[in-house]
Amino acid sequence: MNNEVFPCQVLVTPNKDVERVAKKFARNYDKSKVLNGSRKSNKNKIGKNPDVTLFLEEDYLLHEVVERRNLYGNMVIEFAVKHVPDIFIKHFLQPEKGGALLEQFLEGNSFAKPVMFEMDNLLIPDSFGKFAKGFVSVLYQYTYKAEGHFTMGLYFQKGQQVANAYEQEIESLVKVEPETAIMVKEKFDKYIEEKPLSYETSGIFTTPWCYSYEDEIFYMNTILNLAQIANEDTKVKSLIFLLILTRQPSESPFYKKKNIRALSNYITTLLYRYLSSLRGSQTASTMVGNIVKYIHQLERCVDIFDNSRLKLNTSVS
């Protein structure tokens, strides 16, 4: 973190300056750990037999996928703590104030979006292929809402497994760098006595929150089931994020692009190989099938939230 290059400017969200500052923050962020650690692996060294041990190249590739996801996560978290700290306060999730902020986040008005746009192809390891500048940013335009819903699902699902709101926030984050972790700890230490937060306490997911109860059940089952799988393994979670990015929704002009589908299939194969090495081919096949199904269902979840929800009437103060 270099405050001389980028002095800390606290912004109130929502704010028209957030996108501008986030872009500048991402450009100046130290990405050397990922750039220097990247290597060109043999893409053809992805095994076909699911019952064998992972190749060294596959193991390294999984590690790199996690590290790149951690870089993005650290950028988002550090920016949030330094520049939009109001979203890192418990009241963010209270109906009278936080519900409206959460609503804006899930509608796609997130400070994380410009950070992702600036990170662009750094999210994908070099061994996945050579992509034109702006490749990830273009894909992300059609998947950022789905990722937002999945991210909040990770957070709320983790709340079912921990003792307090502090643990929920810390354990649902990516692996953060030491300096960033200190800033997060300063924000959340005081919530160690607070109960974990849930969809029900968010102010916008209290039943009835949708015109159709069937849609409510579909949304919750999809998001929480996918989040539960992801929260059990960091490598699986990181690969799911990439699959959400590359499995474009039907309205995307890239929905039928063969090269993007090939990339998605490649990531799915890597996920399958990894799970096979841990749990055997039969369990891996079931898990991957469920993951792909839930990711496909995210498109409907976004549509339910955008078009079938009883709108929140509160405003951010």
C-alpha cells in the first residue's frame, strides 16, 4: 500500500467519485506478486483419467488461480476499508440504512466493478491462453450481477457456520495481505459479540420479498447451495468465480462464442480433475454437475431480483 502514490480519500457511498477513485486505485495497486509468479504451463497437461493424481502443472495452475483471485479480493477489500468504509460497518446490513446499500450492490452499482475492469486479464492465468486486452472486462459486463449475488451468498452462508459477525466477515473474505488484515480487524473487532448476519436481517430478503414464493425458494436454494460448496474449498471457490465469468448469460453477445465456451470447458475439466483427486470420480462428477447447474441458474436468480422483487422503499442516509 503506497499512500504517497495514492493518498487515502474517504468517500461516502453511493458517490459519483467512487468509480473514478476505484479505477485509479486499481491501476496503482502492486500486482508484482502475481505478475512475477506467473508462468506458462503446458495447457495439454490436463489429465483425462479422473482417478489419477494431479499433474504438477495442474497443482501449480490451481494455486495460481487462487492467488489471482486473492489479488482481486485484496484490491476490493483494501479499497473498501480505505475509501468507502461505510460498507464495512454492520449498519450496512440494517433495513433502515444498509438494505438500500445492499440493494444497490446486487443491482450492479458496486465499487468492485471498476476494480475488476482495471484488473482485466490478470484474473486469468497465462497458461489458459492469450487474450486480447479488455477480454475479461468485456465478459464481466454480462456476469457482474451474477457474481455479486454469489458473493453475498458466500457471506450469508458463512454466517450459518460461525459464532459471530466478526468471524463471518473475516472467514468469508479471500486470504488478505497482512496490512489489509489489520485494517479489517480494526473495523470488525467490535462485532465479536454480535450474532452473524443473515439474509433475513439484511432488510431486503425478509419474506415476502418477492411476488412469487416459488421464486424466493428457487433463489435461496440456488445461491446458498452453490455458496456451501464453494465455502468448503478455496480452490473450488476460485474456479467457480471463473466459471461464472466465462459461462455467459443468454443475452450476452458472447453466449455462443466457441472460444469462450472452450475456455469454460477447460476450467470445468480442471475443477473435475481436482475434485476427482480428492473424492473420486463418482463424487466429483456429481459435484461438478451440481455446480454447473447452479451457475446456469444464477441467470434466473438475477432476473428474479431485478424484475420479480418487492422493491425496498428505504433510502441511504
